Amino acid sequence: MLRIKLFILLLTCGVFLAATHQTRAAGYQLSMLPRYSTEEIYKRITPLVDYLKNKTGLDISPTMTSTFDQYTKALISGKVAIGFENPYIYVLASKAHEAVAMAVKGKNGDKFRGIIVTRKDSPLHSLTDLKGKKISIVSYTSAGGYLSQKLSLLDKGIDITKECQLEEAPENKQENVVFSVFTGDVDAGFIRESALHKVDQFVPAGSIRVLAYTAWLPNWALSVKRGMAAADKKKIVRAIQEIPDNSPVLRALRLKKFRPAQDSDYDVIRRAAGLPLASSLPEPSS
């Protein structure tokens, strides 16, 4: 009887230790919104993964998704524990994730904006002229190719979802918005400011003009899942803050640096998207 009890005790301990080992071995998965090809995403995030593993001692591995929808679901489910995404995808997942850092890049630093483009010979000259017009947008999940413009038009009292004819660009590409404007398929297009010259080699110089520069938005968010162990989150946040200037990590991500961020930094996105503000979300883990 004593031997049986001892065997059961050892078996129970073995199962517990195995389960603990599996939990630790699972670690954390890090991913980036698939704005680029899988190969490009892998090249961009692998230096960050390696840096965080070495700096924190945590088991962190890269993972890929194929679409924006898959990525968003992976954030919400917790499969992706550390994410790097555009501000709109972040707010969609912010009940499950919390922003801990914001990307800083280019001449505009931690912010970016959209623009509205038309043909050079277009009769459109102001935001109010867009009422009833056919407009190409990058996608309804695009911050610089939809939400920035939507926010500026809302400030003018124009609800583009009701007062304009919107169509998403083929493959949700910025350049396809410009092509649609150039060919006259649409009256105007919404793109990110930095995408203005992406098709210069295919579109005659001077054939496209900027109708308006639209609302500034916060840059991409680096986020962690809200259920992450507080000690692990602290290690990751400290490591992000200590990334050296001009490091391989930042060069791979095409960034100048990360700056500290909090959830409320993205309330302007929530306003544009008609989502609840940060005050209604769960308290960040500590």
C-alpha cells in the first residue's frame, strides 16, 4: 500500500512538472501586422526577437500571419503576446492588448497623416466638394488611407460613410488608389502622405495633385497582451526602452526609436473609428 501511495505521489509530481515545463516552453510569440510579404516581415522582426530573448531571458519566438484579419484575431486570442501593428488594428485589439511603446520614424517622428489626391484637372478644390463623390480608399482598416481623412471630414461635418461613394483599392494597395484617380475611375483618393510618390515612374509628372492634408495620427504601437505576467512585461518594457540608437533592431524595423506609449495615446483613432475611448478599457496590468 505504501508503495502504491508513493507511486501515485511521484506520478502526480511528474505530471505537474511536465505541465509546468510545457507552459514555460510555450513562451511568447511576437509578430508584426502583415503589411509586407512574409519574408520581409521575418527580416524586420527577427532582430527584435533575438534582442528581447537575450535581454530579458524570456522564451520569445517570431510568428507570421497572412492577413490583417488573422493578425487581429491572433492579438485578441492572446496567441500573439507581443505585437507591432498600425494604430487602427491596435485599437481593435486593445481589450486584449495594451500599448507599451510607439514607433518613431522619418521626419514626422511619432505621428503620420493621410492626404486626399485628385487629378490635376479635377474640379474638386475643398473638402466640402467631396460630398456625393466616388472615392478610392486603401481599406477600411487603413489609418493613413482612410481614418485620417475620415476624421478631417468629420470635423467639417461630413460623414463619408453616408455622403460619399467609397470603394476599397484592389489588394488594398496605396498605389492602386493613385492609379484609380489618374485613370478617372474615381473622383478622389485617400492615401498615406508618404505614399504620394510611390507610382511616379508610372504616372506622368504633375498629373496628380494634393487636395488636402488630413488629420495627424499616432504611429504604430508595440503592444503586449494584458494577461502577461507583470514581471515579464516589466522586463520587455525595460528592454524596449534600452534599445541603443541606430541598433540593428531599429534598422531592421526602419525606425529611429521607440518612445513610451499608453493606451489613451490612441483615442484619436477610436474617435475616427467610432469606438469606445480608453477610459472604458481594462486597467493595464502592473
